[in-house]
Amino acid sequence: MAERCFRKARTEVRFLSPAQMNFEDLYSFVEKENKRLKSAYGPLDERTHTFGRAIKLTEEVGELNEALLSSFGLQRDEKLSRFSEEELEHEFADVMLCVLLLAESMDVDIAKALEEKIKKINKRKY
Ligand SMILES: [Mg+2]
């Protein structure tokens, strides 16, 4: 049921090509997508919706790991025969979108958080 909703979301929401994308576009997409997902799942309180987003993130990380294993040829032949490099790219995108949806649910300004984190990392001495 839940996966069907996400699949539907992927086909219904149009997005700019990656070359044209910026954080504002991404925020706008994520905001719309979160609203759409909330209505697709029916009346859920904010906390339940956010917990659902967190659980979905772990599912997507698992799918990314599965694609990574396939990419390195570390899966059964049956799985390897179905794998494409495009799937790996899509799983990276799924994880990123889940993180952004979760951040939006928690009112986290991810662009600001990334900027601050990058500044911190750049100050590190190696
Ligand atoms: Mg996925």
C-alpha cells in the first residue's frame, strides 16, 4: 500500500531536469511532495507522518545497499540479471529525497545545515 503511494508519487510529480535544479526547486518539490503524501496516507498526525518518513528512509537506504551490492556483482545471478546502473542512480535519488522529506517534516533548513556542516569540515585539519 505504502509503496504504491510512493510509486504513484514518482509518476505524478513532474520535476525540472537535474541541470536546471537548485535548492529552491528541490524545496518546492519536497514541500509539494510532503503535502501530497500526507493526503495520500489519510489523516495522520504530524509525529506519525514523520516517523513514517524516518522508516521509509531506512527502507530506501536498504534498497541503495542492495543496488550497491549488485553494482559490485555481489548478488545472486537472479538479482544481477535485473540490475541496471540506472537503478543505482535512482536509489541514490530515493535516499536523498527521503532525507529532504524528513528534514522538511522536522522544519530543518537542509541548505543552511549543509552550509554549516561544510564550513565545519573545511576547518578540520588532516
Ligand atoms: Mg528505492
